[in-house]
Amino acid sequence: MLRKRLGRRGTFLLILGLGKTCYGISFIVDPPGTAGLQLLTHLCSIQHWAWLWIIAGLVTTASAFLKVGRDGWGFIAALAPPAVWTTAYLSAVIGGEYSRGAWVAAWYLTSHVGVILWASTVPEYEVPPAPRSRRAEGG
């Protein structure tokens, strides 16, 4: 019943939103190392940045229950944290602070940003092609 209510896009947003929320909570419960995130931690602690993930996750999760065409804010919210993290890691590479950051940024760009951008273009339902008649096939 829930899967039918959510559809394909809603299911994707629900999974993504719950994951982002949990990821953000992990920054508060057990803060990770911040190598490569100096651009962010220069402004405030990683525990404060956790709220970007949590709020984006909650918006993404809530958007899962909206009708197609109104779920766009969920995809936009889902893009914010990985876009910010990508920017921070690229900044660390350019600044010579974290050489591994290029690979981490590429991972965020492909596995997060790229997948979210792709999923935002997936239609809720696809209509199968019409069957061809025998006459059209030459028979």
C-alpha cells in the first residue's frame, strides 16, 4: 500500500531522505574526522553542519509523500548536502590541504549529485509502446 502511494519517485525520495537524516544524526552522535572539510569547519563545527544533512533529509522524506510535480523541492533538498561537501573537498584539493579530496568529491558528484539529478528526471509511470499490427509488419 505504501509503495503504491509513494510510486517510484516517492520511494526513491523516502530512502534518500531517511539516509540523509541518519547520516546527519551520526555527525552529532559520533562526529567523524573532518579532513578535507576545512572550508566548512572554518565556519562552524561539524556538529552544526550535521543539521544541513538532517534538515535536507527531512524535507526529502516529506517530499516523498507529495504528488509528482510537487516533489521537486525534495530533489533540490537532497542535492544541497552533497553539493556543499563536494565544494569543500574540491576547495581542500585546490588549497593543497587534502589531496584525497578530488576522489571524494568525484564520489559525491557521481554517487550522490548525479544519481539525484538522474532520478529527478525519471517519470512516475512509463507507458509501454503500442503493439504493432501484423499489417505494419508486412504480414
